[in-house]
Amino acid sequence: MSIRSATAADVPAIIAVELSAGTLFEGTHMAWAVGETSTVAQLLELIDRRLVWVSEIDGSVAGYLSGEPLDGAFHIEEVAVSRAHHRQGVGRALLENVAAWAREMGFDALTLTTDQVLPWNAPYYERLGFSTIADAHLSPELRNALAEKPDPHCRCAMVKRI
């Protein structure tokens, strides 16, 4: 497995990863995620800013991570892994890679928002060292990031000091 900055040529593979990863939510309250993808314009803008990384296995994109600075931390907007590559450490490797990059860039934390109802979302990030941020401690920026997501009442914000 190798991790590298994404290029414009990776956009179709990234969208394919999103479509594959979204099938995990069939039959759950997050069924809205099935078939949901980033737009090409969104991806290209983040790629131009060098804020998207892909993980390759045998020359194919197996997963990707995107994010951007938010409230003094590096905020992970999306981590998606193709269903064919689940449970192989792809997501963990992407998160470790971006943590190292973020430290080099001067950030002291990673943040993200995730579903807290499904038994695999928030617990996965907890195993990787993230902790839930209490509502009373949410910055306005993180509160807005939560509010912009579908089903915000089912989500939480998390942080990992790096």
C-alpha cells in the first residue's frame, strides 16, 4: 500500500471509492449516503490545494482522505475506503499519513465529524485515538460543520491531538 497526494486524474477513482463505501450504509438511518459523492469541482478544488490523499493497492485507488484547516486544526472532511479493501488498514494508514503531514504543517490536532449512532463509526475513530468533543466545548466552526451534515442530531465532533 502506498499513500500519495491525489491528482486530477484520480477523481474518477475517488468517486468510485465513495460509491463503494456508501453501500455500507444501506438499510441504516444513513441510507442517504448510498450513491452520494463529492462533486468533481469540489474534489478538483481540494486537489489543487493539495488537501486530498489517496491510498493505492496494486496500482488502484483503495481509499482517500480529504480535509482542510478549520479552527486551528486540520479538519478531516472525508475518509472513504472501497468495500473491497475494508478491514485492511487503509483508513488507518490514511489517517496516520495526514496526522504526520498536519504536524509538519504546524497543526496540533485533527478534527472530524462522524455518526455516533452506528456501532462502527465513532468507535472506529476512538480506537485510533480520537475523542468526542462535548457540545459545550464545540467551537462555532465545528458546530457549523456538524449542522451542515445530514442528520446532525446523530453526529458528533471528535478530536485527536497530534
